Amino acid sequence: MIGKDDMMTEATNTVLDRRAAQERANTHFRFPRDLLQEVINYSTGMLGRCFSSIPTDATPDVGVAHIFLFRQVIELADTIEVMLSRGCVSPIRVVLRSMFESTVSLQYQLESEDDIDRRTLSWVQADIRQRRRASERIRDFEISDELTEKMPPEVQDDVLNHIDAMTVALNKPHMREVVEEYDRVRKQRRKWKQGGAPRWYSLFEGPRSFELLAKRFHWSDLYDISYREWSAVLHGQGGVQEIFQSAEGGSTTLKGLRYPIDTIYFMVNLAANFLLQAIIIISNEYRPDEANERNAWYMTEIKPKLDKLGKMKLTIERETLEW
């Protein structure tokens, strides 16, 4: 293991100045970081209380799925808080995309009391199928590629056992309705020559795309303006105009890593609001008696800080590397 003192290569400061990034974080990002941390801290307690409140007679897998999604939103918010504390702000957009998707998924599953089981189990079966397909790819790759013939027998057995376990999970009685609906929609899509597996939220006449799912909960503007940009960055296509700039004399400047961006306060505001939305959704379902206490915490500890954050503007001279 290479320790810090054993590192032979130093970063080029004009490209990556960790100390300067840390100083910026301490100067400009302390307030939004502390705000997000407070929401995260509150959500950790809510997570444990909701988990302990899953009814013992609940349909299998349903409560666990809700807890998983809520935990995922918390973990993504925590990731953003860590990135913010180190001055690594631009990649936060990629994390926000996943955070948005998880929040909307939880929102859809718990939207209607009558549809909770069907919608949640639709999500569960999609997760099971995805994991089974991953193992099937490993199995098929092992058969066709001589390089994987060296795979230890116990690993091969684990892959095959995992495929069997996922198949058993799909065949459980409480999964029958959603599996039949999946098969029906899949057959229909093939008839209409629409490739790919149906989205889990499209089952039982649900929204056909994530765009429609987002619009269902009045996230249209966020989807159209921000989500598309986040997706572009995730797929390696967005943000080029932020990195390169024309300079005097026809030269080109390149911003260093961990450079600050003007929308950072807006992004932290979104992260806090995604997590707040998830807190409201899941606590209304599993801890409804805490609504007054939760609302009081929000009005006292969070809303004034969110209002302040919404008025903050970032003005920092950006370092560039001239070519």
C-alpha cells in the first residue's frame, strides 16, 4: 500500500490545486454544507424509525424497497456534502441526477395508498430482473470466452446459484400479479416493435417515460432544464463550454479541476429539497404521528437557511491554465 509520504508524483497546481479548493470550500461552501448536513442528520434518525415501523403483516419486499430508496437518497446527499467540503463541486450534477430519480421513484410508489403494493413490487421485480440479467451475462461470457475458463468453480457456482435465486424470487406468490403484468406489457411492446424491457413505472397503465413520471409530480421545469444537462454530463457530453474559454490573442484557456461553478448554491438547494421531499414522503407513510414535530423542525431549522441560500451568489475569480 502506498502511503501519502510515498507518493512520487505531485499534482500540477494549475490543473489540480487541492489546497486552494479546500480554502474555497472553507470560505464559500461552509454555510450550504452545514445546511445540507443538518438535513442529512435529521434523515438518519428518520430512516431508523421508519425501518422499525414497517408492519409485520406488510406485503413482503414492499417496506424494504421504500427503506432502500430513502437510504439511497440520504447516501447521495451525504456524497454531495463530502464533495462540497472538499471543493469538488462540478461532478455534484451527476449525483443530483441519481438523487432526483430515487426521490421521484419513492414519490410514485407512495402516491396512492391503493397502489402502493403494485407499484413497489413493480420496482422490485425490475431490480430482480436487472440483477439476474447481470449474472446471466457473466454466465454466457464464461461459456464463450476462453479467458474466463480460469474462473474458479466456486465463482461459477455462485453465478448460477444467484440466477436460480433471482428466478425463485420472481416466482413467489406475492410477485405473481406484477410478473404477469410485465409479461403482458413486454408482449405488447414486441407486437408494436418497441424494443427493450418496459419501465417499471409504466406497468399498470403508468407513465411511459421518466419524463412523464417527473411531470406527474410537477417536476417539469427541473426535468427540462436541469435533468437533461445532468444526463449529458453523465454520458460525457455536457459541460464543454464550462471547461474551455477563448482568451485574448486567440489562445484557449482551460479551467483546472475542482473549479467553482456559479450554480453550486442552486445545486445544494436542490439536494436539500430532494432529501426533504423524501423525508416527507416516507414519514407520512411510516411515521405520520411525527408530522407536527417534523414541520416545526423544518420551519425553525431549515426554511430560514434555505431562504438565505436562495439569495446567495458565488463570485470567485477562476484560475485558468493557458495553452
